[in-house]
Amino acid sequence: MPEPTEIPIIMDVDTGVDDAAAIALAVRLPQLDLIGVTTVAGNVDVERTTENTLRVLSALGCSSVPVYRGMSRPLARAYHDASEFHGVSGVGDADFAPSPVAAERETAPEFIVQTLRARPGEITLVCVAPLTNIAVALALEPDLPKLAKRVVIMGGAFLCRGNSTPYAEYNIWADPEAGSIVANSTLPITFIGLDVTHKAPFLKEHWEPLAPRTENEPKMIYDLFRRSFVFRGRSEFPLHDPLAVGVVAFPDLVTTELWGVTVEAGIGDEFGRTCLVKQPESPKHAVALAVKTEEFLDLFRRTLSLV
């Protein structure tokens, strides 16, 4: 029988502690072929997210994966970072050496559009950041929904509490106008929201044994998560972005239902809120509502040699 082919993916990131872990998972899963990474302002500003991405790829021995700098602010709102959670650098207590390469000249939306036009129906977008780049790409190429094979988005809090406000998850809250544009499109989306990512945490008891490890990935994960477990005193770290990557390779890690999705993008306390709707005219998207926690955590730990 022929060998199964790798799934070509573009990651859209705001690197970010869990983005860095997700990039590591993406390059180490043999089922995936990371053909490019696009960056956007989010957890930290776009200059830092771009530099962090380059450095993480270099640390993983993947400097050949091209990186494209994206949008520096939300479509219509002031920019608010998440450095409280990710640290000023964006990558917690980790210290990555400079990359030997720089970002590409094309912008992130241009790269997304050009690549999907060149390879229609082949590319999966893995979006683990505010959706600004994707909204701009949709404006550049209205046929983007016909060109993408699949779009997996880490974003939303559908039947649970948000993490930026009581109602909203950060990636959607940071640019709700972009989130609304993307949710209202016919892109073939799977939403991986807090409903499932909060059920897939990396535990402190799994992190502590990594302290003496000197191999690349165990040391990287130990350094990335140290701020959360030590400075912030947490007992677990939800693997938001890595779960989205895992679902690309293994869709049955989550149970989904088809729903219309709306994003509150007006004024008031509930902007960024993601709602499930049944209107027949609303595009239907797969929304993850349950996760095989132990299977995913085993995949994450074994793929990155953490056990």
C-alpha cells in the first residue's frame, strides 16, 4: 500500500508560549508538512511574534520554513496584547537564540492567497491567533473558501466562560471584526474553542520531571511553561494551540457539531462573544464540544519526547 501523504499546512500564529509549543508539535508530527508560518499582532506585537517564530523554528532545526509578517493591529480596534500571560517577550521564561534567517518580503495575507491559488484544495490553514490576517486574505481573494482544503481555528468560547472577558476567548476578543468576517464566510472551518482546550491541560506533575532534561524539545517545553507554573503559580497549562495542531493530524481527537457561528463585534461588554446559531442562512462550521483528553496528551508528550 502507498505511504499516507503528509498534510500541507500553513500556521497563522502570534507566538506566544502555546504557539511555540504548537509549532514544535507541527514540525515533529510526521503526518504534517509545515510549508509556511504567518504572524500577526496578538499575544505580543507583530515584530516580537515574527522574531519569536523565527527563533522557535531555528531552535527546532527548521529555519528553512519561511515566515511571513502579517498585520500589526486589529481591523478596527485598539491593539491589546496578552503579555500578562506570556511575558514581555511573549515566550515566557524561554530564551531562544537569534535565527540565521529573516522573514520573507511578502506579507502574510499575500502569502496565504498566493499559496492557496497555486495549490487549490490542498492546503489546511491552522489559525491559532487573532484572525486579522485571514480576514484580510478573504478581502484580497473572495474565492478563498473554494481554495482552502480546511481551516482549523483555535478560537471561541461557545458553551463555557471566556478567558479575556466572561464571554470571550482572547483570539476572537482581540479582533472581533476579523472574527465576525471569518465566521460569516464559507471557509471550511473547524473551531477548537475553550470548550475543549480547557479540557486538555499539561499538568505541573508532567512538567517538573523535565527540569534536568537537556534534549531540545523537553528543554524548550520546560522553559516555555516555567512562567506559568512558577511565576503565575498554576497547576496546569491548557494546550490551546497544540490541540488545534493535533486535530489537523487526527480529526477524531474531538467531537464536533455543525453550527452557524456569530461573533459579537459591536460595543458593550460582550464584544468577542462567540454564539452558536441555527439560522438556515448562516454558514455551518464544525464546532468542537468534546475532546479525547488522554489520547491528545499522550500524543503531545510522546511526539515531543516528554516521556
